[in-house]
Amino acid sequence: MNYPDLDPVAFQIGPLALRWYGLMYLVGFALAAFLGMRRARRQPETWTSDDVLDLVFWGVGGVVVGGRLGYVAFYGLERFLADPLSLVRVWEGGMSFHGGLLGVLAAMALYARKTGRAWLQVTDFAAPLVPLGLGMGRLGNFINAELPGRVTELAVGVRFPCASVLDLSVLCFGDHESVARHVSSLYQAFAEGLALFALVWIFAAKPRATGTVSGVFLLGYGLMRVVTEWFRQPDPDKGFIAFGWLTIGQALSVPMVLFGVALLVAPAFRDRLAKFPAGSARSARDEQH
């Protein structure tokens, strides 16, 4: 079958248009706030509803700024140099998870210092709120016909629009390719969204040592991203960056896996990070999540 012909605009009133891609992000942030309220009710002595709303506000800034800057740095530097205004056209797509992660980590560090919490205390609380938003972002990629998969002869394959793939080595019949590809955006929506959410949410349901919830998130996402990248077609202008099979997404996920493992198996490493940022009014040394 052909890739579904979906209108990227959800609805439009005069010159104002709301695109599905942006709407998916709004839904993701709303889900984070909803889940955060549920987690706060379990920890009323340390988290309030106002704390959750502030945390989501800081997280939104980190996602948007870090995600866009990361995309430009990792995937779209040539386009940015040719068209600098493309940096602010977020509604056209083009967000990097790894850039967004760095942005959120920076935002969480600022929030931690502002509220007198330890950084890992904040990231442990926030980690279970993130995966469903990641899944919504991948659904936005699907609607935009982004993230074409690798060629497959399996029945799950679909023919992508030629304009989305830009693979000059493949013939096109009409508006679609002559070959079928994996729908990698949906694979990643399931893995990074639903599966990762179930893993981290269930793990965080019981008291855990500070830093271990963050470790499970980093390890889980990193491994799932490495696996799902095997079904995703590398960007035409980037290709494989090493060994004839390694993609940028896989390379950027390796440090996440290593950092996640360190948080899970190295108590001394966790204890050192649990004291960051220095000068916190409230120590998370004995905090359990």
C-alpha cells in the first residue's frame, strides 16, 4: 500500500494553521503534566501541583530549544547555513531527541537550583513523564511522512512519497516510490513511547535509590533507539557514519546507554551526582523514588 495521504494541517482559521506535528507536541506536554500530577499525589511531602506545572514549563523550554538546536547541529547544519530562518520554523518538523534531551537536562539543572532540589531528584521525577510525549512526536513524524524506513519485502512495508525519501537510486511511479519501506516512525512511536513508558513507569512505582529511575530511562531509550534505527533509512546527506551500518542516531544513543548503566550499577557515581547542583537547600541524598 502507499503511505497514507495525510494533511499536515489539523485545522486552519484564516491565516492561522495548527499542524498535526505541533499538536502532537502539545498533547505530549499535556500528558506530562497529567502524569506529573499523579506522581505528585504519591509524594505530597516533596512535590505539589504547582511544582509539576513549573517543571513542565521548564521542560517545554528545554525540549523546544534543545531539540531544534540539536537537529540543526546533528542533521540540518547545511540547511541552516543556507536558510538561517529555518531554525525557528519548528512546525515544519526537524527536532532532535538527543538535542532535546540535553536541553531538558540543562533545564532540569536550572529548575533544581531554583527550587533547592538535587538534579537527580528532579530527573527521577520527570523521567516517567517523558516517553508518551516522545511517542506523540513520532506520530507527528508519521503524519508528515518523515523518517522513511529501509527497503523491505515484508507485508508491513509501504511505498513512501518520493518527495519524503529523496533517494535518487530508487524509481518512482507517480508520487510514490516503486519499493516498500518499513514505517520506522510507527516502530519508534511504539518503542520510545508505549514500551518505554511502561518500563519506566512500572519501575518508578516503587521506592528506588536516587538516580536509578533516570538510569532506567536512559538505558531503555538508548537500547530501543539503537534497535529501531536498524529499520530507519539514514538521512540521504548523512548516510552511515561508520562501519557501513552505524547511524547518527545510534552513535548518539551509545553515551545514553553507558550513562544509564553507570547510574544503575555504580552507587558512588550516583552519590556524586546526587549532590549536584552544589548549594542545594534540600539534599536528595536519602531521597527515594
